[in-house]
Amino acid sequence: MTKRHSSDGESNVSIYEVADRAGVSIVTVSRVFNNYPHVSNRMRDRVFAAAREVGYKPRVVVKRQVIAVIIGHLDHLAAGDYKTRLAMRVMIEAAKVGYLVDFIPYDAVELATKHHVDGIIEIGLTDKEAASLNDLPNVPTVFINKTLTRGADHCFCVCSDHYLEVRTATEYLLDNGHTRIALVLDELTGWGPEHKQTGFSATLATRVGPTEGTPILSTDTATPLEIASRIKEAGCTAALLFTDNAGMPLLDALANELHLNIPEDLSVVGLENMAISPYLSPRLSTIKQPLEELAAAAVRCITGDQPPSTTSFFFPSRLIKRASVKNISGR
């Protein structure tokens, strides 16, 4: 076998000799030495043994530290929305500890398996979509606002307290005299939406008794105008617009299609969008989700010096009181 030579004329064994000795392609040799996730231990041992036999010494290369962020529902992605703001916080937190971020659409998730990444964070996937993620690298994987164990010790869940945030907003409306309240969500199934509905129904039942006919609506089964019409037809005096994707269209339908005045005709609590909520007329009362804390915790699960001692992390949301809620209690 003829040894290849480096540019300065000195003898230098290359990966071609390793591939010849191991009986594999140079692509396989490269994947082994770059710690590609989908290479069997048997193949790694085979390539390492061949490298020792021919005296191959891999060049020391500083490897990029990369987190793959898998984002769902890009058809709803818009400047300033939940997924955009959370993704930006993840990028900022990752940069603080020297990591880069690759953003990957859910329908191109196989890209996460084609390149070596140090961790994976999902943003905006439904529970069903998140559960269907297969063949991902065996690296720390973080699910945000979901509780999926997936039976693996490298999977983590980082969540806001969905039950508490709905209970807090519902109690605020009840304290202002509203007992006929609508709840609007992006979907009705899944861990997060189900916790929101439980918090909503339990709070109403405790404070005002049976709540038959109280509207709980979903934007994935009805248009914003249809939902707004049902809120009006149900005689609601307040609504929790807890939808990441349709908050602004719903406000538009209520105010401009049905000509309801906020808060005179309908009090509203939405989800905080700091680029929009404080500047609406009237200024929108909101629940501020802990995006900074969620992003920081997700990144720490991947980049921390020690593995987290727990697989689930919960952070409280905060109520911001503005002008979109009217007190009708007479007090």
C-alpha cells in the first residue's frame, strides 16, 4: 500500500488507508471520527481498530456546538408571535454558552439526523407531532410545553403552568363580576390544552357553581368570525383568548365584524405579545408566559455540565392588567 503524503512531503496516513483496512467507505470513516449518531458500536470498533493498525491520527478539529430547534406550524409563524419570540430567546441563551442554533421545520425533521447536533429543542409541535418524532440522534432532547417521557433518560420537558395561568385569568374576570366567560384555545386535545380546560372549569365550578353551556372553543375547528359569533350568541361578558395563532384575528372579528366594543360589551384577556398588546386600543390585559425562563431551562438541559436531576421543569406565568377588562360587579 502506498502512503499518501502531506503537502510538506512528510509521510501522513490518511482516511483512505483506514477505509481500505476496515473495508468501508471514507464516508463511514468520517462519520465514525465525527461521532455521527447513527453508526453502530460494532462499526466504530472496526474503524478504530483499522486506524490503529495503519497508524492514522485524526487531525484535531474544533467542532461546532449546535442545537437543532424543530419548529412546527410555520404557516402561523409571524413576527412577534409565541414561536418567534421563544425561538429568539433560545438562540440568545444558546449563544451565551457558545452554541449555534439550526432551525428546522417539522416537515424536514430528517435534517436533524443528517448532521451531528449536541441537542434538540422542539417548539410549537402538537403532542401528536412531537410523539411521532422518530430516528432522532441520541442527544438531550427538550419538549417545550409538553410532558412526553418517551421512555428515555435524555428527554426533558420544560413547561409553563397551563392550569395556573388559566385559573389566574379566570379569577381576575370573576373578581370583576364576570360569570359568563368563554375560553378560546388553539386546540382542545393534548397536555397543555387539557390542563387549561381543567383549570378553567374547576375555577368556575368553585366560584359560581355548575357551568353548563360555558363556551370552550378551538381555532382549529372554526374560523375567527365563527368563534366570535358563538361568544356573542352565548351572551358572554368576557373571553379568554388563549390562542397563540389567532388572537389578533379574533379581536378583529369581535370589534370590526360584530362591532362589539371592548371592554364595554366584552372584556378580554389574551396572551402577551409585547410588540402588540401594550399598543392596542384599549391596551390588552394578558397572561405573560415565561418565555425567557423556558428558553434558558431548555438550553441548560443540553449544555449544562451535569445532567439535570429531574426531567420536568415548570414555570409560572404572570397576569398583566391593562384596560381591556371592565368591572361589572358594581363594587
